Amino acid sequence: MSTEDAVRTFVEYYEERGHRRITGSTLLPPPGDPVLFTTSGMHPLTPYLEGQPHPLGRRLVNVQRCLRTTDLEEVGDSTHLTVFEMLGTWSLGDYEGQQSLAWGYDLLTDGFGVDPRLLHATVFGGDDHVGPDTASLELWQDRGVPVELTVEDNWWSNGPTGPCGPDSEIFLWTGDTPPESTPTGDDRWVEIWNHVMMRHRRLADGTLVPLPQRNIDTGLGLERLASLLQGRTSVFECDIFDPWRHLVPGLWQLDEPTLRLVSDHLRSAMVVIGDGVRPANTGRGYVLRRLVRRVLTVLWREESSRQLVDLPGELMRHTLEHFRQDVDMEAEDVRRVLVEEERRFRRLLERGRQVLARPRFQGPLGEEDLHYLHDTHGLPRDLVLSLRQE
């Protein structure tokens, strides 16, 4: 099943069950949200989860693009991406968790054709504040799906304060053998769908108070789902990455881990640029700058003549179209931003090498040296340490 078919199947399934599709927002969160980028589908819906009526009703479905830098060091494995899309459903004070899980199970097995014998669920086992999620446990037991009870792994929150609640996660077996062990005991169980029973608000002192309504918030990673449905061993092998796997190796000879990192970071940078962000030394612009410079550092490690100007326009067009970004944004506009950032980085590297060649910096560098290099010469710590390893 292609990625587009998976999206269509998902959305239509929930529309048939009374959900209204809402337009996925950009990576930029709504005003007042403290995070730099949207990290989950619930971000734009926070006011409605807290009780404000949504203009389209109590049952919603969407496809939301997200960016997470917390997993940056894990990018390149089989499941993690910096920018990805999340298929989401919401019940805003309407149906309960058992209904959500029942629909999820039916969609996976009947709609997507997943063998139910390859499924495993985890459920909140209870703690000193909230009891075990017996309703979800009974639902899975009725369907013959094995269940593992956990505590921390099955409590969802978006931060130290705010909406939160127990969740039930659905895992798919990806091993070559019959399923064995449990999701916490074997990483061949891959999480594909999280159903959060968002009923509480955590206050600054750690106490829990009920939300005005009992909500359901689910999130299903599109690229992870597509790779599993297509029988691939990693998200980088699903059809979304076909242009990258076909075009990048002809431009630069890279091993598999490097190809994955370069493809992920460049693709993510293109999406960020498409949402209107430009490189800067702080905030969102710094995240973009960091992504581009991580790519360049990897590319230049083996061959310093590699240039982003050589990127095929098809990669930029494919990315902008897939993420349904501003039609006024052209591939060449994205290339222009990338190439200009590349020029800045080359100049910074040249200045950094000249400064670090001075006698003062020939020995071990202390914190005072690193602060001086940053404050006086604009050389970030990670760049200095990288140059010292050359």
C-alpha cells in the first residue's frame, strides 16, 4: 500500500465514523505555545482539549507535519525522523478509550490488512495517583491481543504541566521469527499507534486535576506505518524516500547511515524553509541552521568540494508537494536558502581554522576558551570541538 493510499484509507475510515477532517497546520505552533515547532498533532488542538468548542465538532481527524529535535541523535536508525507526519484522531468529550481502540484494531486488521497475530498492546498499570486502565485491558483481552502493563511508558504528557493521561500503545512485530517477548523486552516490537485517554491536567506542584471533558487523542506515525505496510525494514525505505534513494547516491557516494542522515536533515530543512523559517543564531532559525550544518559537516568529512547547489530540483519539488506547502514557494527558493547558508558556513569554518591556529589555542581548551571563542569570534562550541578533531 502506497503512503498516499494509507492516508486516504485512514482519513476515510474515520470520516465514515463521524469525524471531520481538519487541515494540518504548519510546523509553527500557535501563538503562546512555548515550543519552537509542532511536535505532535495535539499542539494546535490544545484549547479544544481543554474544553473550548471546536467549530467542526467533537470528532476530528487530520494529517499533521511535526518536527522533533529530541530524537536527533537517533536519526539514521530504522524508525526515527526529524520531520514526519502524524495521522491523528480526536474525541473532544465524545467517545471513550475502548471505542477508540476498537476502531484502531479494526482499521489495522481489516483496513490495512495487518495480521492480528503480529500485534501487541501496552496499557497503563496504575500508580499512586491513578488506577490501572482496566477498560483498555479488557478490550485487548476480548480481541485476543497480548497486553503488557507498564507505568511510565503508558502515561502521556506534553511536558511537566498541562493535559495528560494514561495511554494504550499498539505495537507490530517486525522480526523474522514468530512473535516473542513483550514491547519493553524486545525492540523488534515497533510502536505504531498511541491512544491517549487525556483526562487530567498536571499542575506545577505535580497534582492532577480533571480536565473539563474526557478526551481521546491518538497519533499514528505515517512514515513508520508506510514502511511496515510495504514490508520495509526502515522508514527510509518506504516510497516517500524513493526520490532520495534514487538521486542522492548518483550525486554523492555515501554509506547507508550517512545517506539516511543526509536525506533526513535536508528533507527536514526543506520543510522548515517551506514553512517560512530562515537560518538564524537563535530559535527556529538556529534549528534550521543546525540541520544544514550537520549535513555539510558529514558531506565535507570525506570530500570538501561537495555542494548543495548540485541537489536535483526534483528533491525540493517532491518535498514541498508531499507536505502540501505554500504553492508560491518554488524549488529554487529553497535551493537559494540552502546555498546561502552553505556559503556562511564555509566562511565560518575558514575563520575558525585561522583563530584556532593561534598559539593561545594549541593546548587543551577550557570553558573560558570556549566562551571566548563563541562570544568574540562567533564560533559555537560544537563547531570548535569539530575543528579540533580535523
